[in-house]
Amino acid sequence: MSFGFIHRIFIHTLAALGVIALVGTASLPTPATVILLVGLAAAIFIPESWSTHPNAKHGTTTLPLVLFAVEVVRLALGAFPFDIAVEFAALLQVLRVATRQGAAHDHQIILLALLHLIAGTVLGAGLTYAVCFLAFLFIAPGALVFSHLRREVEGNYRQGARDRTGNPVDVPRILRSKRVVGRRFLAATVSLAFPILLFTSLLFLLFPRVGLSLLLLSNPRGGRMVGFSDHVDLGAVGVLRTDPSLALRFEVPDLPDPPPPRITLRLRGTGFDSYDGRAWARTPSAHLSISASPHASEYYPLARVANTLRDRRVIFELEAIDPPVLFLPPRTVALRLRRPPRPVLGEPMVLLRGPEGEYRYAATEGHGIQYEAFLANDQEAIVEPLASTERPRYLGVPPDLPARVAVLSERWTQGLGTLADKAAAIEQHLRTEYQYDLASLSAGAPQPVDHFLFESRRGHCEFFSTAMALLLRQAGIPSRNVTGFVGGTYNRFGKYYAVRQGDAHSWVEAYLDDGAYPGWYTFDPTPSAAAQPLHETTGTVAYVRDLIEALSQRWNRYVIGYDLRTQMRLYNEVSQRYSHLRSRNKASAGPLGKITRAPILAGASLVVFLAAYIVWRRRKPKGAVHPTGARPPTPVQRDAAALYRALELVLAIRGVARPTFVPPLRHAEGLVAIRHPAAQEAHRLTLLYLSFRFGQAPLSAATKRDFERAIRALRRPAS
């Protein structure tokens, strides 16, 4: 491939990596992302001859100004400022690539790509950023080297430079040449990324991780999830059933081998007590912080203190969502938050208890959370009292609810004695006599629940749970609607279960107080086939999906989640292993024990490295290599240079000295052009000099004497 083509590939690849790293972490709206990527592709494939057209110079200046004016107008019209800033930064690169005119604009493209990569770090640095970062390390050295070479070539061409034989430099021929950049040169340039990657990794591992979380900005819209706010319209959770985005991961210790491909684990998010006929809401109540256990600062008792030896555990990694709700399995009695490091500014993470059994976390960051849920065994009784003053709000129904709903509730529960039997009967009728359908016509009816029960008889989980909650209330049983997830699907690479937004679900909690243990009991009236994880576990698509999600988890855990605590734990592990190695080899006592101490070895290694570097810098080069990197001149070349210096001295005496920036042959041709009396002889002697100096022509003693006589003759002006 030609030098110009390889250079173009490196520059355009670097620009694309910067834009993708920026757009991929900013979570822009899909139309904006598509427009940016299509525009970048179009700019890359624009022929270079178009960008060098004379009219393109005007576009280079005016297009960024037009773009800035458009974005200012959009901002004034109410567009989101975050999106405006990201789009403007990406579009600047697109315009620069489209109007690029040789190496003059390469440094601007490289600088913009670097700024985009830094912005991607600040915005979240997910898996897309990780791929772009690693590729950037390998592409950036080549882009810098080739841009420098082309800039030198084009700079010489603009100055009208000539080669060492005096002939004009043919820049287009150099750019088309396939001999300028060989395979070895290309491999050596790309291999520069390895020491850069090594240095970056060491800096990442050793640099103190205190307060660096402030560099990460949460995207206020990227993780927005319907169904878990204070007010939820009927049908909101059903929309999520088609969304494959990852919501959380969980690990269950001590599973059989191989683990089941699916687990139907019900994860409770939030509950609602008030229904107005169209939407569920919560009675206003403040979120109160929960104090951690005095014996362990990371453990939070919900029903009681965690018993780490007896309680079952489920480990969660929750993606960043808004609102920041924690999702808990049934019979959760305590939590352990895996805290991020305390930031330099702002408040540390705290756990909040909200209304209707909801738990949230609050922190200065918006990048998800890791936590453990401790579960009571099935024999342990968990009593949840309900005050008599609170009971009426769990029995309220919309005032315009048709009377036939109450009649249906009485018919289904007639003759049943206990509250549990009545609730189970309503659940069974809904499960067996109604059909699951995401596209139910009941959503548009004036009375959605009445239409679902008596007209369409089909709907998604929210229609089933809302209908059961109202039927329970008509039967005198307190109830509330609950939203959360039911999942998940096993990831063979990450060894965890994935729960996606499509696994969102809605069910019912009924308060039963006529038994031995009063409390809230779960009922799910949705047909069982629809209350399962919907995503495939086999096939090529599932295989690739699991691989990408596992890589994303590893990146988030070991890179994004690399904090001071992890750093100290890593340091302690290395120290313990080194101490164990010294003890095993009997090198921990006596003089050898003092020498092999880690600080002593580290200092000695540093001294040896510095000494080796000094020796390498001062060593004499071997062979016929000049200190400047060029081969030393031969005796013939030294004699030729001495002869030409004598010629230059004579020409200076005659008033036509050669400027240092003018090549010898060009100076001689200039004398011929102005018809100087010494022009012809000076031109002949210059050609002789070039043949001796660069053309490897022999320089005999007789030829040298003739050259010196000609110089002496030029010293005497013709009379």
C-alpha cells in the first residue's frame, strides 16, 4: 500500500475511535447517534481531491461557525445542554475529517480524537470506551509518525526544495510510493503501543485512587427506567418487556454444576398503594436513612441483623438506573453495601428506606452499586404488623369503578373461609381464564381494569396485578401493587445470572392477618409462562450476547471499580506472597533477610536501571554510524566537500555568495539565469562536485588539480 493511503487509514481510524468513544458513552438519543456515525463514515470516504478543492477552503472556516450557530439556536429552543455539547464536539471532528487538507489538519484531528477519548473517560468509560482506548493506543503512534513524515514532505514541497542531487522534490510521487513504508517500519511503529500500554497499566495500578470518582459524570437520562417512580401509569411496565438492556446481575453461591440456564427469582423494587383508575401512586412519605450495624459498617439490618454463617446470600451488581431503587429477593432480612471510596467532595453512599417497602441508595455518583442480600430460611417467621390507621389506604378503590367488579370478586371468593384461600382463588381465576398479551386493547378504555376483566380478557402483567389488587380490596383484603423483575438468564462466561429490563414484572402483595404470622404475602396472577425470563439461552446470538456482557462486567469490576480498597488489598496480597516466598526459601532472617526486604530490592533495582540507562546513553556507537544517525563521509566525499567550499568562497568574493537555504545546483542555475560572468564555469564545477559527493564518481588526483586550477581562474575576473 502507498504511504499516502496508509497515512489516511491511520488518521481516519483515530478520528473514528474518538467519536465512537464519545458517542458510545454519552447515551445520546438513537437518531442523533445514527446521524453522527453516518456523517463520520461519509466524511471518511470523501475523496481527498474534493477536500483540496479551492472552494473547500471556505467551508473549512464557515462550516464550524454555522454548526455553532445551529447548536446555539437548538439550545435556546430547549434542547438538552448535555446532548448539545456532545453533538457539537463530535460534529467538529466530522467536519475536520471532511475538509482535511493534507498534513496541515492532521494535528487538529489527533487533538480532537484525544479530547474525545478523555471526554469518554469522564462520561462513564464503559465497554465501548475500553475497546476504543486499546485501539487508540495502537493507532496513535502510527498516526503521529506518519503525520510528521507527511508534514515534512509537504513542507519541503511548498518551499520548492530539491533533493541532494539538486532535482525538485516530487511530493505526489512520494505519497504514491509503496517503498516509503514497509512492513517492518509499520510493525515497529505499531509496536510502540506496547511500552505505552505497559506504562499506562503501571500508572493505573500504582497511582493512589483517592477521590478519582469525581471524574465520572452520571448521565441523567442514560439509565432512566419506567415503572419505579412515585407515579406509574397503567401499562408502563409492559413496555419494558421488549427491552433487552441489562438491568442487573446476580450470583447465587453453592449452585449445582452445571447451573440451571434460568432461575425464576422474584426481585422486588417498589410498591404502590393508591390507584385512581388510570395510574398507581404512593402516599407521600419521606425516604429515611438506615444506620449500618454498629459491629460492621457495611451491613444494614432490614428485619434483623445479618447472620453471615446461617443466612443464604445473593450477590447483586445493579446498573445505574433512575430512580436508584434496590431490587431484593423474597425474605431479605439484611443488606451489605459494597461501598465505593469516599469522594473528596460530597456525601458518601447511604441506604434509604422509603414507603411501601422500597429501598434506595443515595450517593454523589450515578454508576450503579454492588450489594449482598441476606435471606432468612423458610422456617423463620417474619412478622410485619399493619397499623389500623394504615389499613384503609390499602382498601381504597376508584369511586367510578363499575359495580360489576365487586360482584365478580364476591362470586370468586364465595364460600371460602380464610383470607389466603380467597386470595389464592382470585389468583387462580386470573391465571387460567385470561390471556397474556402485550398489545391489549384495554389500555385505551375509560375503565382499563373493567375492560380487561369483562371485555378483552387479555393484557400484560400490570393488568393482571391491578385487577387482582382491586378484586382483593373488594373482598376486604388489603393489597398493593408491586413492580420489580423476575429472572434471570445464566451467563456462561461471567458465571452470573443476567436480568434485563425485558424481565420487568408486576405482581400483588396481600396483607393476611388471620393466620399465625400476619404480614404481606406475594401473589402473582399473571399466567406462569409470561412470568418467566423471556430471553434465549442458546444459539449464536445468546453466545455473543453473553460474551459481550461478561466482558463489560469484568471491565466495570476491575477497571471502573478499581478503588483504593482494591488497591490496598492487591498490595497486601503481593506483600503476603513475597513474604511467603522469602520464608519458604529461608531468606527472611539474618543478613539475607535484610537484603531481600522489599524496599531494599526496589531501591537496588532502581539504581541498576539508572546505571544501565547512563551506560547506554554514553556508550560509543560501533561500526560506521555517525552520531547524528547518518553514515560518516568517505575520503572522496570529504575532498569533494572541501573543493566546493573553496568554490563557495570564490563566489562570495565575487559578490554572489550562496544562501544556506539554497541548494548548490539551484544557486548555479540562478547564476546562469542572470548571465553572471562566472555562471558557466560555476555551473560546470557544481555538477562535478555533485557527481563526486553523491554520484560516487571517482575523484583522481589529476581531476582534483583541474578543479583547483578552475577555482583559481575564477578568482581572477576576466578583463
